[in-house]
Amino acid sequence: MNKQELTARIKQEAYLEGDFTLRSGKKSHYYLDKYLFEACPDILKALGEEFAKYADDDVTLIAGPELGGVALAASASIASGKKWVIIRNSKKGYGTGNVVEGGEITENDVVLLVEDIATTGGQVVEAAKVIRESGAKVKKIVAVIDRKQGAEENITDAGFEFASIITKDDLGITD
Ligand SMILES: O=P(O)(O)OC[C@H]1O[C@H](OP(=O)(O)OP(=O)(O)O)[C@H](O)[C@@H]1O
Ligand SMILES: O=C(O)c1cc(=O)[nH]c(=O)[nH]1
């Protein structure tokens, strides 16, 4: 699937209009329901292939933040052949008590961090800090969609590199 077809498929499956409150507390007249596009195998496969383009030889691990990043990281792993982990929002108070699920992130790791939607970038920066605290390098943060509401600036200010597969402009969305 080429980028244009992928963009059209995402809009077709996941673009909603209404009054929405976002994670950041911002209000929006639209919402991109990542679970709706992640549920479509053609889109999920194509996204994995797009993410895999960022998985250079030095990348040792792909990470996806809970919850929307999980399927994306799995798809990117299949497409790239690199292992993947989940970054939880917080530790469970029982069982292993892990924040990182699927294996440890070590100081030798170079991690590609994948995200579904970047609005302010707050969620993905938290996940990136977990990776950094383990001593590993965050190679790049790549989101499926950049809503262009500060994510790039905030992610860069936090010391990480950022890219997105598409932006809200590609989807023909105006504020
Ligand atoms: O860039 P930000 O301003 O942080 O906002 C975007 C984040 O918010 C949403 O997560 P949500 O809270 O819906 O979590 P979920 O993945 O657990 O459903 C979205 O999936 C991003 O992770
Ligand atoms: O900022 C968010 O919380 C957000 C925006 C959006 O379009 N889609 C989504 O899943 N989360």
C-alpha cells in the first residue's frame, strides 16, 4: 500500500467528528480513533512496514507505549525482524511489577519508539524517558499521525528526535 492509499484508508476507518476532549485536556472537533485503524489488518501491516523504514541496523529494539502503541510495535517488529517491548503507563502493583513488558531494556539498546497519535507529545515523551532512564538510546520517536499541536516542539525540547508517517494536513483536516 502506498502512502496516499494508507492515508485514505486511515481517514476512512478512523476519522470522527464531534466534540472531543483529548488526553492533554485540549478540546477538538475531530478525533482519530487509533483502535479503529489498528483493527484493520491492511492498515496495521502497512504501518508496520512504514515504521520498519526507521529501524536502521543499529536499532536493537522497538517499543510501543500502552495501549495504542502495542499493536503498532508488534507490527513493526514483524516487518523489521527486531524484537519489541511494551512501555506501561505505570507499574502494576502485583506480578512482576514491570513497567517494561517483553524483556529488559539495557544500556546497550538503541530503541525505535512508535506511537499512534501525537498531539502534544506528552504521552510518548513519558515513555521515552522510561527508555532513557534505563540507559538506552532512543533513536527516534515515530508517530502514525502528527496532529500538529505542539508534539514536535515538545519532543525536540525533551531531547528526542521525532518523525511522523502522516500529519493531519495529509488527512485534509483543518483546525
Ligand atoms: O500527544 P499527547 O497530548 O500525549 O496525546 C496523544 C496520546 O493520547 C492518546 O492516548 P490515550 O490517552 O487515548 O491512551 P491509550 O493509548 O491508553 O488509549 C494517544 O493515543 C496518544 O498516546
Ligand atoms: O490527543 C489525544 O488524546 C488523541 C487525539 C486523537 O485524535 N486520537 C487519539 O486517540 N487521541
